Amino acid sequence: MEKISDRFKKSFGQLGFVFLLCLCFFSMDVFIEYATDTYALFQNLNEVVDIMIRYNSRIIVGVVFQLWYWSGIANETFYYISYFIAIFMLVAAVFLLQKILRNMIKNEFLRIAMSFVTIANVYIIEYFMFIEKGLFIFAIFFNVAAFFYMFHFFNDKRKRNCFLSFLCLACAMFTYQGTVGLFVVLCLPFAYRSAVNLKVYIRNICYTMFVYGSACIVDYFVLTFIFGSTKFKDSGLQSDDILANLVFAVKGLVQNTVFTCGILPKYVFIAFTCLVIIFSMIGIFVRSKEKIVYMQLLNLFIVFAGTAAVSTSTIIMGSGWFAARVIYPYASMFGIFLINFYVNIFDDNYNTGNRFYKYVNVVMGCIVIFFLLIQNFQFHKITKDKYLTNYTDKYRCEIIEESIHNYENKTNVKLQYISFYRDGQPDIQYDGLFHQGDLVVSSFVTDWSDLAAINYYSNKTYMRGEVNPKYQTYFSEKDWKVFSEEQLIFDGDTLHFCVY
């Protein structure tokens, strides 16, 4: 029997490996990053608290923001607290998942690497772009915790485990709803593994969807009837829209399977995922009896369809869009097919001395390593461009503030308003920097961050001015590619500023 000290050393080594993996991918994020929402949050924290709780039902996020507001903690300090919470919760989530897999996947490196690529999937990078990154990863951890209890429920059928799974998922739901599909994705392979026949398999899936659906219903009830939110009404969903939304969701999934929101190079995600599926099908036909083959193939289809369905559920219901943070669970598909291969097809606990088994482990290890290397490179590239965008925005705001200062000294007029315009061919991003989706966005692109960014960097409280049709016509005839003083027109106490 394994000694307690040996088990502790082994667990400590596994924890260290997980921690190093997390640092390799997210150490760059330790320095403050500004999303468009960050500027708005810094300027109107108390207002954002109300939006988070009453409109979005992100109660845990709202409560944390409220405590932040009451405590008076500096904006930058809160960012660092959030970052370290994110790293801690990510380590905890990956470690918990690999611990669940311990008795099914003997190879320690593969077990941890597959757990990491499933939890810290391609789309998780967008969560690290926001100041509430610690809360996003908090939600992910509770998805894994909900799966932990459901995994035990599959085996012992104790209602207590099912209820604890629901509580954990509710915590995730009231933090960020976009993550909760991960719970279903993680459960699918184990719904099959814990089943002795098709009836039990279907029953396990129903249990999973019952817990998932219950959390969704509770969220809807709290959002609509307790807080009186109009979020679902604002989505404008009609019965005849569901089919159109379903078609839109399918097209969006196809596009994102190929392009992954621009995070990975084109075709990389689908190529690696298909490679694992091909290996899975070969393993099924080689190792399974005829009757089991159909069950295994059905399981592969359900893992794919279930992952796709829960990842786009909000889009089908008319709320949300194809941003990485919204369909985050979908990118776990690569990792979940790897886990399914080892959990349901290739048994890593037997015949480990067999050369064939060693070759399979080597091949799968190479697939995971190459995928992680590509993902790591792309994460660092995108994060680097995020910092460059933030710095360029800061420099742009400082130039504007300097121009305002010179104008006030020259005219003795106190500037109060800034009106924003677009030129004839507005650019959504600085040339040469990453600009897919919402990951890397200039503060001047959105109306909730343009003025907020200027006020943040200048430490002023300028107000938004009305658009003047004369200047609107003038600016629309221009097409700037770089900053120019011609983009600034001062008129009394108002600056008319054109965003190129």
C-alpha cells in the first residue's frame, strides 16, 4: 500500500507541474491589461455593480465588485488580486480534473496535459483579457467541482452528490453563464464509462442535463422574477427565430472550428481534433466487439453534439454571439476527445508493457505537446499585441490631453465636452496587430470606453458632447491611417474628435 508521505510527494509534484504549465501560458498576463470594459469599469464601478447583478444575474461578480467599491482598493491593485486568484483557481481546476482521471489514465504527463488542454483550452485566453479574470476562472473551477460530484453520482447514485453538483454549477452560473457548458462536456465521456448498457447510458445523460437544466432554470427565475431583468426580453427571441438562430449557430460553429476566432492558425484546431477522432475510431474497431462498436460510435457522436449544443445554447436562444468567452466550452472538444479515448477506448491501466500501448502513448503525447506549443505561441503573440494596443491607446489619450491643455491655456476656456466621430473608412484596430473578435480591441472602438479611456489617463471628468452634423460631414470625407492634429477640432467648451 502506498505510503501517505509518498502520496503527498506525488501530489506535490503533480501540483508543481500544473502550476508551471499555467505560468508558461499566462505569466505574461500578470501586468495590467485593459479591455474596453475595463475603462468603463474603472470610471463607473458602482453602476457596473448594478448591471452585473440586476441585468446579467452575475451575482457573485456583482458582490465582489461591490466589496471592491466599498473597500476603496485601487483599480490596479484589484487587477493584480484578480490575476493571482485566476492562476490559483486554474491550477486547482486542472489539478482536480487530473485527480479524477488518476485511476483511469496511468501516464502522469498525459493525464495532466490532457486535463490542462481541456480546462485551459484555446478560448480561455479571452477570460484573461478582462479584469474579472479571477472570477471567470472561479466559475470554471466550480464547473469542474460540479463534474466531480456528478462523476461520483454516476457510480454510487447518492442524491447528495447530485445535489452538490447542482450547487457547484449554480455558483458557476451566478458568476459567468458562458462557462457552464463545460460541466456537460466533462460529464459526457463518463456517462458512457459508468453505464453497463444503453439504458443506463441514456439515464446518465439525462441526469447530467437535469442538473444543467436546473441551474439554467434557477438563473432564469432569479434574473427575471427576482431582479426583473429585461435581458431575455431584449434578446427579442420569437418562436420562428429559433430555426434561424440554429442555422446561425451551425454556421458559426463551422467557421470557428476552422478559424477558432483567429486564435490558432487556420485549420489547426480541426486538424488536431480530427486526428484524435480518427485514432478513436481505429481503436474502437480494433478493440471493441461488434455490439460495443455501435455504442462507442454513438458515444463519439454524443460527445461532439453535446459539446456543440451546450456551447451555443445562449446563441440559439437569441442571446450572445460567437465571441471566444461565450462559446468557451466548445474549445474543450480537443481535450475531451483525448480524455474519452483513454477513458472509454484505450485502457492505460492494462498491458502497459505491451509495445503497442507504449507507441499509442508516444503518439498521443506528441499530439498534445505539438498542440500546446502552438497554443502557447499564439497566446503570447496575442497578449503581446494586447499590451501594444493598450500602450498606443494610452499614448493617443495623452496627446489628446496635451492638446486640450494647450487649448485651455491659449483661450482661457475650460473644456467640458468631447464629441466623437468616425472618418470615411474607420479602422477597428491598429495596423499589424491582432484584431479578431473581442480579444484585442482599441478603447476608441466602443462608445463605453472611448471617453472613459481619455478620462482615466487624464484623470479628468469630461462629458460626452452631442454630434455636430457639420463636423460629421467633414470627418466622413477623410480617411486617416495615423493620428493627426486635424482630427481635433475645438469649438468653445467642446472638442470634436475624429477616431480614424
